[in-house]
Amino acid sequence: MNFFRRSLSIAAAVAALSSFGAAQANAAPGCGHASWYALTSKTASGERMNASLMTAAHRSLPFGTKILVTNKKNGKSVVVRINDRGPFIRGRIIDVSKAAARNIGMVNSGTAQVCYQIVDGGSQKSAGKGLKEG
């Protein structure tokens, strides 16, 4: 009986880890519609938004993750650090800071088709509002 319980526990742990890995894989890399923002409020990671820094908002990537964002139209790229959650507009995959948008040539248009890939995994803190990077 003890063997049976232990086997179930191991199976449950493996299933949990597998689903965690699948969630991470679904989060990146990706292509889609991006926008930019320049607020002065606190981000979901707890830091103050600074539009002159190379930062971005993503729905699920851990805070501190660095990703390379490339504008598909002109090929320009920038590395940004995830420090916020969003975007909250259907059909968009990432919001970048105004400085990042300027670097990839999307300030005037407001949006662009981009692709991104993870450069550095960053911290593992992926929960929402109020968490600060460790």
C-alpha cells in the first residue's frame, strides 16, 4: 500500500513539472502584434515605470527575463527586460517601453508586428502584482 501511495505522489509530481514546462514553452518565443506604453505608475513587479528604460510587459514570462524583440517590418531589434504584466488588449503579445519602441522604429505607428526570443531567463518570480525581483 505504501508503494502505491509513493508511486501516485511521484506521478503527480512529474505531471505538475510537465505542465509547468509546457506553460513556459507556450510563453516564448513568439511573434505577433506589439504596442508601446509610457506610464508613470508602478509596474506589476513593484518598480516604477520608466519609459526611458528598455523594459516590457508580458502576460506570463517571469520578471527579469530578457528578451530580444525584433520589428518584422524593418528588422531592427532591442533587448528588453520583463518588469510588468500585459498587454491587456486582445491580439497583442507584448507592450514595450517608449525607449524600446523608438529603437525598433514603432513609436509613430504605435504598434508593430514583432518576434521575440528569450536571451536570459531572469528570476523565477512570475506571479502578479506586488512581487519585486529577488
